[in-house]
Amino acid sequence: MSHNQLSHDQLSTGELQLLVDVAEQSIRLAVIEHKVRVPEPAAYPLALREPGAAFVTLRQAGRLMGCIGTFAATSPLVITVADRARAAALADPRFVNIRPDDVADLDVSISVLSAMVPLEVAGYEELLACVRPGVDGLLVEAGRLGATFLPSVWDELTEPAVFVEALWRKARLVPRAWPAGTRVSRYTAQHRG
């Protein structure tokens, strides 16, 4: 693990809840007041001031409304979460922007990511054999194509074969195909929300 990225198991439940609160405040300000919230890192616990990678997921009545994140641990985690929350609400190209009327009914969750670990697999079957259900998030990259599934996706796609096939489809790859140069990395996440 790189020295500048949080271990996925370092954050307390309280710290994770603070991040959810930051995400919710960021969304409320961006959508209702058209303001950008940049939290002051010094006002937060040390663990939230460290560089961190995170995704923010928005749901309404169980339906996905936005999900944006970053794998790069370059900014303090609390700033990353505020920024990605705003992007999930207003800049996810797959969904219409969150409207002011939607804000009160949004379920906001955050996933704080561990460092990426490249998998030394040479094909689809090897990947299926080593993926850890309920634990691994996966990132697949094949040329210009690529996609990720957070570990929380296992809640809906519980079988490795189904999970990986859906990831391949999301990346616009043919399921079971392994184009030259395909790379897969795994990561874990601490989830709250």
C-alpha cells in the first residue's frame, strides 16, 4: 500500500458518518444554493485530513441517481468527499442532475477506498477464481475501455460469475473475452450510508 493512502480499516464509524454528513451538506449547498462547499480540513479529525480516495453514491427509493468517485488519493479525504458528492449530484453523465425537490429524499453513501492492487491474472477464468465475493471492488482496463464496481455492488450481484460479467458489460467488453493488455486491479472499501 502506498504510504499516502488510508488503509480501508482505519476509519471509525463516527469518522465515516462525518464524511456522509459532509457529502450531504455539499449536495444541499450545490443543488439548492448553487454554492461550492470546500471543507476546512483542520476542522476534522486527522484521518479525514489525510489524502484519500472515495466514491459517493446517491440513491432515491433504492434507485441509483448518481455515483462519482476517484481512485487518486491526492486531496484530503474530507475535500475529496465534498467534491465527489457535488459531482455525483450534478455531473454524472448517466443521470439527470439532482433537483432541489430530490435532496430531502436522497440516500447518500460513501465508500473510502484502499490502495489499488493489480491482480496477476492471465484470463477471465483466473479472475473468477481469485475474486473475493463481498470484499473486492474491481477495476478493469482494456485499451480505452474500462469500468469499476465498488464492493457494495456485491449486495446486488452476489455470484462472482454474475459480478464479473456485469462489470465486463459496463466496460463495453464482451463477457469472457480477454483482449490483449487487459488489466484488472482490486481494492476494498469502508462503506457508510
